[in-house]
Amino acid sequence: GAVVSQHPSRVICKSGTSVKIECRSLDFQATTMFWYRQFPKQSLMLMATSNEGSKATYEQGVEKDKFLINHASLTLSTLTVTSAHPEDSSFYICSAEDSPTSYEQYFGPGTRLTVT
Amino acid sequence: DAKTTQPPSMDCAEGRAANLPCNHSTISGNEYVYWYRQIHSQGPQYIIHGLKNNETNEMASLIITEDRKSSTLILPHATLRDTAVYYCIVSGGGADGLTFGKGTHLIIQP
């Protein structure tokens, strides 16, 4: 089946620094990738939708200048958390679709971000 | 807001069938019912989806009522590894992000 990887799986950074998280589709080309975050004991919340070669579409309340998304190729999307603060500590999960008519999203294993 | 309602938690004995209900009374005609599950601290895993007809795959069966306002996910022979949070989601499919509700925490008891 289709596999999506994320790197790193865990990261600890200091407040004020930036962190980049990578999401890769390993055995398929992802026309669309999605970024979610999940706070402890809560459900996943969609942050943004990313299409290769175009600007990401952000959900209401998600700051596009703080969460920079780059989808430069059909197998890689990156999420950069800029000037991270402790309240950005969360579980960040990406997913990908292999075609615009796909009915299934393939999720990555997630990245645990802790900002100290 | 999520368009689905699920019980917050359920228990099931190992080896028995686990039946997880979901209400989606406002589902529109072109929306599918999807089920995903999330084992602690992992990414969600796709289980099954359907539009009108009942569906079955190697993991589970999906029973959708005729009026499409509710559905039931059936894990026929639950194992301890099926302990997870199960999310019922309605979506038009295609290039749409998914709206996750709170899901059902299914606990399989030995």
C-alpha cells in the first residue's frame, strides 16, 4: 500500500527558533498533501491543503506566515514552524492523496514537536 | 464542526465482533462515509468507506442505513491490536481535507 513518511519523528526546539518538518510520499506521486495538528487528548485539526507548485490553502485561524508550507515536488511537502512558542507544541501529521479523484488519504506517522 | 456523532468510548471482548455506530443525519447526497482509526501516537489509518451500499474489506464491514443517516463499522473478530480511536467522517472525497470529530475510543478487553 501507499506509504507516507515524516521526518523527524520527534523534535525539541527552543522558543523563538524555527523547525522544518518533511512529509514524503514514498511510492506514489501526491497531487495533494494535507497538514494536520493534534493537541493532547484532542482530535486532528486540518491546518492547510498543499498542492504541488501552488500556494497552500490555510484553514481559518491558521497563520500562514507562521506555518510555512512548501510543496515543491510531487513527493515532498514541508511545514516550517517559524518563531516557535511553547503553545505550538503539538503532534503534526501529514497526509497525501495519489490522485484528485482518490477516496483515501494516506497518513504519515506524525511528528511530535516540543518547544521549550 | 464535525458532521458526525459517535459514542466517546466502547468496550469489546477479544474475539467478539465490535460494532461501532455513527450518526450523520446531515450527510448530503454526494458525500461518502469514511472510517479511520488512530492508535496512540500514530497517524490515522484508513479502514473503509462507502456511499450507499454496504462494503466489506479485509479489515472491516461498513453497514449504511437506507436513509444514509447512520452507519455501523463492524470489526468481525476484535483483537487487542484493534484498541484505538475510531473516527467516522463524511466527505465528498477528492482533494478535500478531512474533518475529524472526537471519535470512539474502542478498548478491546482480553
